[in-house]
Amino acid sequence: MRIWFITGASRGFGALITRQALAAGDAVVAAARNPQAVTDRFGDHPQLMAVKLDVTDEAEAHAAAKAAVQRFGRIDVLVNNAGYGLLGAVEEATGAEVEALYRTNVFGLLNVTRAVLPHMRRQRSGHILNFSSVGGYQSGAGFGVYCSTKFAVEGLSEALADELAPLGIHVTAIEPGYFRTDFLDSTSLSISPTVIADYAGTAGSVRTFAAGISHAQPGDPERLAEAVIAFVAAPNPPVRLPLGSDTVAAIEAKHRADAAILKDWRAIAVSTDFPVEAGTAG
């Protein structure tokens, strides 16, 4: 039996992973700002512990992790799922909007990770799943600030994977594409009220696209949760797990674009090294 600690567990991916983990016979510490919402959704399950957690509150993160270990003895899988989106051009986003997004998506993830890691280090085992996004691999108009938070998650995940591998702890950035959740609703997506006409053809068109695709996304959230449950059994998990055909297509497209940049600009790229002095080569 695995012990899961899942943030943002009252809805969306967090709730689906919680349900499937319980169905698999595992125990779940389901963290949410309103733990009653977790209880209302899943009932009084003997292997479920609902805890109050605002990920932006570092003290709450440590208290929740301590309570989890007191109840179940360990934490095997940490799912950093809590977060939300911000839609609008980079210039349209206010400083307050940017700071609030980073407080949850980046600093909140760090708060929870730092709270759980002492327990995993003591165990010399564990798996951290950091929810990133296709936008953590390839950014684009309209979601620039949001994608920047997920780029941060990717960078943190890569570094953590290197730091924790000798301790028997795995780290993976989960990269969903567009899945049919409430992510594009007002419950999970903040939309910058400022609209600058010059961005109508770029970020503005993404606003229209997001409104039209909400609840018509190609990804099946239930299948994502199934994939995550199966994934944690992998003996040598990768540092990234792309989920969704659109994510795969975006990664492949970026690889091609980056390969073209290297091909076209290689001479300039390598020209910035100090010259190799005669007789020192080889």
C-alpha cells in the first residue's frame, strides 16, 4: 500500500487521482483549502485523511506533512497538483496577478516539497510528481506568465531529480496537454481584465480559443489519473511524463524548431568560445 499526499485534492486532477488511488487500495492524504469539500466528495473512507492546506502558507504545509506521517507513518508519493492558470498577454498582466500566480504555482509547490522532503529523506524513498503542463515545455501567446511558472516547475524538477536520486527519491514533472477538466473555467483560470488592442491577433485570439475549447478538450482526465496511478509503479521513472497527444505533438514541434536553430546559427553559437591555441588541441 502506498501513502499519497495530494494537493488540490478537492477537484480536478487531484480529486481523480485521489479516487483512483483509494480504489487501488492505497491511502491518501488529501490536502485542500477546504478539507470539508474532500470529505463531502469521498465520504468517510478509512484510508483517506483530509487536511487543510493553503500551499502558500509554509506553516500549514509543515503541519499537514507532520499530520500525514503521524497518521500513516510515511509519505510515498507527493503530488504537487494545486495551481491555477492566468490568461492574457504578458503586458496585460498586472504585477499583483503575476505575484499571486507565482505564490501558488511556484512558491506553494516549494513550500509543500520542502515540508515533505525531510520525511522522504529519512525513509530513503519516495516519488515527487510535480504537475507542470505542455506549457512548461513550450510557451505561447496568451499564457506567457502561466507558462513561465511551469517552466520554473520544470527547472526545479530537473534539479530535484539530480539532488534526490542518490537518496532513492524520484522526481517527475507531469506535462498534461488540454484535458477536459474545469481548468479553462473561472474556478481554475484567472483572465486578466486589461485588454490591449494591439494583441488582438495573438493573445486576444487565444482568449477566444480558450473560451471555445472549454469542456471540449481532447484529453480524458480519468485516463490521466489511471496513467499516474500506473506510473508510480515504474522502477526507473523519467524526469518528465508528457500526457496527451497534443503534448507529444508540441514537444516534437519544439524539437524540430530547436534543431533548425542549431543548424542555422551553429557558427555564431560556437564562435563565442576562447580560441584553441595552436598545439594544445588533442
